[in-house]
Amino acid sequence: MHSQEDRALRQLWGIDVPVARGPKARWSPTQLAAAAVELADETGLDGISLGKVAERLGMATTAVYRYVDSKGELIELMVDVAVGDPPPIDGDDWRECCRRWTTALADRYADHPWLCDVSPRRMPTQPRAYAWIDALVGSVAGAVEADALRVALLLDSLVRTYASLERGVRGGTPPSWLGEAVAARYPRLASAAGQDVSDARLELDFAVDAVLRGIGEAVC
């Protein structure tokens, strides 16, 4: 018999059927998470609390516990809603599939920048997190000798890294004196001050291409 922990996540997977207790619930856990996603898009992850989400839906804070057991569980549901379902992944070869997959996932992070602030505390628990990995594995398995799951996990980590960079670039430019200070102390990095890395997507594309070249050469 299951404990109460993660009951909303189990319902998301279709493992548990919601137990009817008292009046019929007005919302579902997914609808609650969707409201929280809208709030996080406006205020960031720090602006999320069970009370604020309850206020947005016009319910008492205590009523939120009919749907989720904690803020942590709510955030896990939010991630599932924010990343959504993966699009069809196809291309002329496995490298093109990988590029399209990373671009699509990066778009989701751009739409919901707070996703970068969600620190994994265990293996993913959301169906859609696995759906994204499965989509890429299904597209490249058999087309490349490298382990398709490892390729997917590596590209997933690249997307998260460069999504954080993209949000940081949006947050402001470095101080004007920094370039000179870097050049004076680290002459070999003097050219870095003049290098434009403001386009995080371009940098992500470079990183993905480098990884794909490496994988291709390693299995030749």
C-alpha cells in the first residue's frame, strides 16, 4: 500500500486513482500546477508558494493539500506541465534529430526560465521528462553505435547549462572594467573580452555540434 508521499505524481502516471473524500475537487493536480507555472513565469520560482497558488485559483491555502502534499511536489508537477510533450523528432540523419531535439527543449526552457532554478533532488519523476528522453532515444537508436540513452542525457545537460547562460545574458552585461582586468591578469584570455557570447543559442549549437562530432568519430 502506498504512503501519502508523491500521491499527485502517482496520479500523473496513472498509478493511483484519486480517492473521493468530501465534496468533489474543483481542480486537478495538473490544473493546479498549470496555475503555478503561470505564476512562476511572471514572478520566478521564488514567487511560488502554496498560498499564492491558492490565491490565484480562489481557494483557501489548506485546500491545496487536497491535491499536493508539499511545495516540492507541486514544483515537480510544474516541471511536467512546463516541459510539455516532446514534438516529433525526425531528420535526415541521427545528428539532425539531435539538433532538432535540443532546439525544441531549449525553446521550452526559454519559455519558462525558472526551470533552470529547479535543482534535481532525485531521478526525474515526471512522465514528460522521460517522454523527452524516450523521443530522442527512439530517433537515434540503431542509427549510431553510441549508447542512445547516454547521448540523450548528455544533450539534456547541455540544454540546461546553456539555458542558464541564456537567462544570465538577459539579466545584464558584465561591468565595463572586467575585460581589462582579465586581459591584465590572464593574457592568454585577452581576446575573450572582445568575443561575443551573448547569443546563448549560438553557443549551444556550437556545443552540440562538438559533441556530435566527437560521438561520430568515437564510433567510426
